[in-house]
Amino acid sequence: MAERMTTSQRTVLTVAVLGSFVAFLDGTVVNVALPAIAAELGGGLSTQQWAVDAYLVTLGALILVAGAVSDAYGRVLVLRIGLIGFGIASVAVALAPDTTLLIAFRALQGAAGAFLVPSSLALITSTMDDPLRSRAIGIWTSLTTSAMIVGPLIGGVIVDLFSWRWVFLLNVLPIGVCLWLVGRMGVADEREPGAHVDWLGAALCTFGLGAAVFALIEQPHSGWDAPQIWIPLAAGILLLAAFVWRQHLTDAPILPLDLFRSRNFSAGNVATFFVYAGLSLNGFVVAVYLQQGAGLSATLAGLASLPTTLIVIALSSRIGSWAGRVGPRLFMTIGPLIMAVGTALLLTVSEDFDYWLQVLPGMILLGLGLAVTVAPLTSAILGSADHHRSGIASAVNNAVARVAGLLAIAALAAVTGGALDLAGFHRAAIVTTVLLAAGAAVSFVGIRNALHRSERADQPAS
């Protein structure tokens, strides 16, 4: 008979889902609102890219800091800070009068969102053991991943019926509910005495990512030989190299490099990079092209992802339980391959557009592959780290996923040839398919099933 969650554990799971839900939702809900934002505030493809990437830059960089802070100063405290900050930033984005302030507030929103995800997952891993933990992660995965996919649908309906600004105000209600539930969890904060955070490392990572992304987004307008492109790119690479070197030297690294001694942790994060780069690129391109290229309304463009969402919600929890019993390798190999077939089917999209024949089959396979992949991937990575490092392990994996999406969208102009027309859409589908297939290959070669509770992150790679 399956072990049942206690009332406190159910509340923890609800808080973890709600806290992560708003951060994941906001990362994708904006995609379908981009044409409306550009129509009202002005700006072309680069402005649309920045509306997404400003959020991902700070989210991807500071999520590492949040993981370290979560472990050092308490997960509940960090979660509360993230919720309050995210709510304030969401209102600011909704009220932004121009693109400059919108992008600036999106960056602040990403910074607050960085404090939500690692502390949320760490609450699960610190209050539950397998197989209950794997089942809880499966539930968390199905609901939070569905936020990433249902985002375009919710955003499309709101844009068509009201305004793109209400897309961001949507966050206020779940944040309020989550803050109320946090006080009812019955979980005490665990703090490490004398702990401190590497803020210098955080600055190096944030500015390094920001400079590199600036160069990738603006390069199509100026060319690689322009000083305003190659200087930020070189500076970004140097800052990121300095960040890695800093992690070797500091006593309190925000990216503990020794975590990567675990084979499943290192291979799982490489697979995460390829899979989430593909998912982010696909989500952006499909949401925008269906409106600007195929001529669909924002609502219909959002509805395109509904089959994917329903499949993920229906299957992720069950697959998470299976993976907890038999191991993640098979799921992490087959899942991205199924997704790759789904995105390859998008090459059938033509000028004579037909959603039912050209898009729906790919969306169904994308949902099936995503359901098969994400819960086992999350369990494999978190299961490879000791419980007391669950916050930073979760943070590293989520940072990898967000940085992957960040770089994929920053390189969009290079992928599509500078225009999101039909030819650009097809090029993006090919690149997405290759990225997902690479994720499957890394999982097949690198992931092992022999990781149990007795095996820890300091186990040498075999």
C-alpha cells in the first residue's frame, strides 16, 4: 500500500507547487503576449527577445545565489522573500509605460523568481523520503511543467479579452495564497551558523551572462566585428570564466563544483541544458509564429499548446513513481527522442496552414515526451545530492535550465536568419530537434540507475 502524505507534507507540496508555478508561468506566459507588447510599446524582434531574456538573465544567474541562501539561512525565509518580491515586480511590469522600463522590471521579476524554485523543491526533499519523495516530485513536476506549457494559453486569452498588462497581474492571487499557506506548513527553518554567500561570484555570473546575451541578441543589427558586439561578448566570456575560477577559491561557492563528481548530477545537467534549450526555443517560436506568420489570434495560438499540457498533467506523476522504482535512464533517453520527433513534424507547416494536420501531431508527441522526461530527470539530479545540499542541487539544475533557454532565445536571430517567417520557423524546428536528440544521447550515455539513498554526491564517476 502506497505511503500517504501527512497534512504538513501536503501543505509543503502545495506551497512548493504554487511558489514554482508563478515563476515558471511567467517565463512562458509572456511569449504569446510579445506581439501585443510590441504593438503597444514598439520594438522589433530584439525587443521581444529582451522581454524574455531580461527575466531569464537574472533568474538563471541569481537562482544559484538563492540556492546557497536557502541552505544557509532557511528555505521558508527565502521563499517568503521571493514571493513578496515577485508580486511587487509583477505589478511594476504591468504598469510599465515603455520598453526600457518593462525590460528593467522583467529583470527584477527574474531576480525575485530566482528565490522561489530552489527553496520550493528543497522543502520537498527535506521533508520526504523515497518513494514518497519521488511521487511528490512527480506531482510538482506535472503541475509546474504544465505552467510552462499552459502559459501561452492563459496569456492568449487574457491578451485577447483584456490586455497584455493583465498577464503579469495574474501572479498576485496565487502569491497571496502561497504566502498564507507558508505560515501553516509547520516546517521550521534550518540555518547553518556562520554561513555566508559569495556575492562577488553572483555579480560575476550575472554580469557575465548579461554581457554575452546582449552580444547575441544585438549581433544581427551590427555584425560580429562591431566593437559594441565583440567587446561585451569578450567581457561576458571573461567574467564567466572568472566566476568558475572564483568557485574554486571561495569557501562558500554558489556553484559547488564537487557536485559534478556525481555522474548522474553532471550528465543530468548536460541533458537538462539540451532539453530546455530546445523547449524554450520551440515555445518562443511557436507562440510568435502562429500569430505573426499563420495569422492566429493570441487565444488560438495559446490553445495550440493545450494538448501538450493535458498529457503532461495526466502522466507526469505516474511516470515519476515508475522512475523512482526502476531508475531514470530509460525515461530520460526515450522522452527527449519522442519530443524530437514531435518538433521534427513541425517541418510540415506550410503557407497553406492547417493546425490539425501540421501542428497538433507534434504537440501531442511533445507532451508525451515531456511527461516521460521531466520527473525522472528531476529525481535523478536531486537524488544524486545529499539532503542537506538539496537546495543548491535544485538551484544548479534550475539555473542550467533557465540559462539554456536564455541562450537559445538570445541566438534566435542567428537560428532563424533574422526573421521569424516560414523559413525561419523551419530552421528553428530543425535546431530544436537536434537539441532534443542531443539530450537523449547524453542521458543514454551518462545516466545510471544504480543511485539509491545510500549513494551520495561525492561518489566518484564510473
